[in-house]
Amino acid sequence: MPATFIGVRHHSPACARLVTTAIAALRPAHVLVEGPADMNDRIDELLLGHDLPIAVFSSYRDEERHAGSWTPFCAYSPEWVALHSARDAGAEVRFIDLPAWHGALAGRENRYSDAEERYAEAIDRLCEAFAVDNVDTLWDHLFEIDVDAADSAHDDGNAGGERLAAYFDLLRGESEAGESDRVREQYMARWVRAAVRDAGERPVVVVTGGFHRPALIRLAAQDGDEDAAWPEVPQVPAGAVGGSYLVPYSFRRLDAFDGYQSGMPSPEYYQRLWESGPRRAAEGLVAAVVERLRARRQVASTADLIAARASAAGLAMVRGHRHPARTDILDGLAAVLVQEALDEPLPWAGRGRLRPGTHPVVVEMVAALSGERVGRLHKATPLPPLVHDAAAALEREGLAGGGPVGVALTTADGLRRSRLLHRLRVLGIPGIARHRGPATGIDPVLDEEWTVAEHEHRLPALIEAGAYGATVEQAAAAAIAERAAAAGGNVGALSGVLFDAALCGTTGLPDRVLRDLRLGIASARELGELGRLLGVLLALWRHDRLLGTAGSAAIGAVIGASHDRVLWLAEGVRGATAAADPGRIDAIVAVRDTVVHAGAALGLDRGAALGAMGRIAAGSGAPPDLRGAAFGFGWALGARTDPVRAVRGAGGAEALGDWLAGLFAVAREEVLHDAGVLDLLDELVRGLHDEDFLIALPALRQAFAYFPPRERETIAGHVLGRRGLPGSGRALLRMPAADPQLTARAAALEARVDAALSGQGLLR
């Protein structure tokens, strides 16, 4: 007997009713459902008696890829109804689609992602023909509101739903399936052929997404050459880790307005539609919207409630609906409750997340139709090891009760608790929040303040995080590794990855993660950002025994890669007249410190660094600050140099201050103890003409700011001594009554006025 194919739209009450009717009428031997075939041995878990919505969360991880996918179910999901109806009818029920980790489903976070983007042109034509805005409104108009039309059955007992079949045949008939769909459909067809052979004269019901139905009818009719009674379920490849667990889900995650692109928006509305029909669903949700607005102190009177119901009923009549549909309700409410002109189109006119600036009343309307239901798993549901490990760890550390938590990082117990909390934070577990603590790894903060609280989404988050590993420590390390691979050349992201690794105590990073970090650094483009990262890493490697990162081989490897990349980027900087960049200068300081304090231990090439800096200093294409820093680098590392000659050739008034800024930042001690350089600086500044001095003054002030106050006092004392004047120089550093730059500009202006007056013979 040929199979009965029921094409459905995922999370459609009309399709769920159709499936229920068909299975009850046909009493089939087998019911085949689009879903992960690797769950066939565990279908009993799905039928334990959970509070919906729930989902099958499938994970996969190997050396190159980490993926997670959800197969969600709610009470009105046709697939969910098929499972229960099949058991009630005494049928064998099986999932027939490939496992979520399979390449045919790669990149798909939700198995039931709608195929409607594949046949957008046909949908657009139908929407135009029926004068509706989008596919959701079209679906309601055709199937959800006129219940009898969706439930109609053929005389032969095949409750295929003529209108539904015609709808999906039309769409698939004009659309080309991609390679991934073809692979999946060929696999599902093998299950269908096996079930038909096994059933003999008894019926077989196949429930899949409507997009697949036409192809499955054609493929199932072909002769197969399978030897086995049932197709084999693909196994996770050797060396990879994969698995599936049930997780609580929520209506918010299911809602298209929150980004979910499968099935229906407004799940609370469709839940009520499933439970009590379109008329009562409409009445109840109008009241729910008004109650929600009142709870948030929005104006919504009884008169508004009456007017909204009347408006929705009127719109339904005009649009040819027996009862108000979802958009009739929303449009009716908007007409009554939103008095202002809207800058954005109403969100139900399209699809996707709510846009910024959406009217607050509209936001509450959408939230009311979305609902706040959160699923709950039956207590007998198997859970991944991470859930039990996290619970035991929190209990062991005295954190299971929740509340404010203070952690002293200077004690072994405090550091252990801190690492546990950071690992949970890195895994994105709700209810774990840090309010105070180290922000960079080198700031002198020795304690942390946290809040640990129960959260309704903690269990789902832990189950999903179980894809990373069986323990909190393993899972956090894997999550950090994934972030490292995704960071690319984003230096800020790489810095965050490494600091989180330090906070989590994950310093022994695997070779693959170190490779990803080195590759990311090798593609970094911002010299200043990379220099900051290098400075933080060096401080962690040298000093941070608090977090356990001092001498870390992993951080040492990243320091080496950062050192090499900074040198490469520095040689590529061009712009002979570019202004000084403190970040660029600090990058050269970080390289200097790396070579001095870690060069020997990490095997860095000191000669290569000196060579690169020598070329920058001797060239003319780099910005003055970088040339000055490069010269200072060689001087600070003991290279043979002539600092007096270098300072004399720094450039004119436009470049002098910037060149000195680079020099002072990198070779401050050397400048301070070289009397010849200080004498030359005094001569150069004294020799500037008034206008040149005015040009050079801002950059000179910035350059001398690299000396701390006591060292500036020493330089000022040297200048006084050259003039035979007594004093330590402190008097020269007193804050003047007026801004020096303002004073210099005033003096220059007076000089120009005097010159103009003299030229006209007006000045005596």
C-alpha cells in the first residue's frame, strides 16, 4: 500500500490537526517524522510528560568545527502531535532525517528552519493575489482561520488536505532544491521505502515539511536497492564528539519576532488557537494585551478593549475571515491604542526581530502574542554530565544557595571559587554575574564581587553548554578555544580571549588554540591595538602569580607572535608628516620591554628587532614619532648610536616635538643621563624663531610629558645650570598663571601687530 505523505508547516495548529485526523483515520503501521534519526532509540524520552515547549539539542565538535542545532517542539507542532498520535494508534514511530551534525545540515541552527526563502517569488505572487503583506498572513488567511478547509479529507481516507497539498506542490514545483536538500530527501525516501515494505498492506504516514513532500512522493516510488530492512543511522566520525539531549525551550526563543526563522510568529496566539479555536483565541489575546499594557502603566481603558475587539472584528469581515486572524487582532489594537504617527512599519507586516525605535505599545502587543511560557523537562529526563558537574561544583564551593558572593583572589579557596564562577560566566550560564574584579590582569584589584542567583534558563544553558565538555573546566576551555578561532585578526577579541583564559585558570591552551591565536595575531592590522595587547600579555607572563599566568608557555607563545607582528606592522607605516600617535609609540615600548625582559626566555631574535628599528629610524617615509621611537629602541638596547647627531637631524619645527615624543617614550632613561643630548635640546629650543616655537610648542609639551615630574625637574635644573643660575628647576615647573600656548600665541600676535604698525610708520 503506498504511503500517505502529509506536508506541513512547522508549528502550525492547522497542520497539527490534519496530522491527528489522518493518523486516527488510517491507523497506520508506521508513522515517519522529519526529525533526527539518531534519536530513534530515545523517542520514549520525548514522551515522558514534559511541559512544552522543549527541543532536541544536538551538538558536534571536532578539531575544525563546533556546531549546535535545535529541533523544537510545542503542543501544536505537527511533528510532536505525530509522535503522540502514532503511539495512541499503536503505530511504530521513527524519525527519518539525517543527524544534526551531518554536513547536509551544516550551518543550520534550527532543523525546522522554513524553506520559504527558497520559493520567495512564488510566495510574493500569492501574497499579491490575496492582497496580504507576507507569508505568515497568507498562511493564516488560507489555513489557520478557516479550520474546516484545512481539515478536509479525501474520500479514500487520505486526510492529505487538498488545499495544503496544492499549496506545497505549487511552491516546490517552481523551486530548485539545493544539494543539502537532495541529500536529505534521498535519505528520508529510503526510510519511506523500508516502511512500506515492512508494513505490507497496512498504511504508512509520512510527516515532513511541505517543501520536501513532492520530492519524497517521487523518490519513494522509485525502486531502491537497499539490502537492510531500515537505513543505517550515520555515526559521528572518529575523533569527533557529538550527542543529543532534550532541553527546555521557551516561546520567546520560538518566536520569529525574536529572530527564530521557522514556523510561526506569536506562539502564545497559536497556542490559544490550538487549544480553543480562532474566536476564543482572538478574544483572549485582546484582553491579554490590554492587561499587559495596564501592568506597565500604559493607558488602556475598558473602552479601548471594546473598541479594539470591534475593530478586529470589522477588519476580519472586510478581509473575508470567519473569525479575527492574528493580524486582524494586531491591526485592530494598533488602530485604537497607537495615536501617534509611526516612523517604522508595523512589525507584523514583515518578519524578523523588532527594530530599534518600535513604539512601546507595539512592543507590548507583540510580547503579549509571543507569550512567556518556558518548558520544563520531566524529572526522569537524562541530562549531560556537565549539568551534574556544575551542580556539584557549586554545592562544593558553597554557592548553590545563591546571593552576593565576595571572593578574595589572594587565597587558594578564593581563587578556586573565582575560577569556577568565571568558567560558568564564559559558558554564558544565566544568573552568574560579576560586579567588581580585575579588568586587565595588571590592575591592582585583589578581590571580586559576584551575584549567584537561580534562573529559569540556567538548565537549558547548561545542557547546551554540555556540547563543550563533560566538566565545567573542560567546557570553559573548549568555549575559549572556539572564541579564539572566531576572533581572527580582531585584537580586542583576542585580548578578551586570553584574559578570560587567565581568569578561568585555562593557561595550558591546546596547540590548536595557540595556532588560532597566532593566526589571528598574524592578520592583525592595528599597530596600536596590538601593542596594547602585547603590553598586557607581557605583564601577565612576567608578574601575575595571582592568576597563575606568570611564565605561562601558552602566553609566551602568543607574546612571540605579537612581537613579530608589531615589528612587521611598524616597518609598513608610512606618512612623513603624520601627527604623533601615542598608541603607535606604546607599541614600540611594548616591543622594547618584550625583548629586554622576555627575549632570552622566549627565544626572540634580538638582532632582527634591532635591524627593523634601525631601518625605520634611518628612513624618511615613516612618521616622525615612529622614527624617534625606533632610534630610541636601538639606543635603549645598547646598539651603537650617535644620539646627538640623531636629535640634530630630527627635523624642523613641524617634526621636532613628535620625533622627541617617540624618543622620550622608548629611551627616557638614556636621554635623562646624557648631558650632551640635554644641552642640544636646550640649544634647539632656544634657537627656534617665535613662529617656529609656536608651531613646535604643542608637540614639545606632549613629548616632555613622557618624563615624570621628578625627572622633568632634573632636566629643568640642568637647563638652569647651563646658564649659571642656582636652583633645582622646580620653580620652572610651577603651573603658570596662563596657558603657555595661549601666551605664545598672544606674543606672536603682538609681534605681527608691531610689524604691521612699523611698516606703516605708526610705531615709534
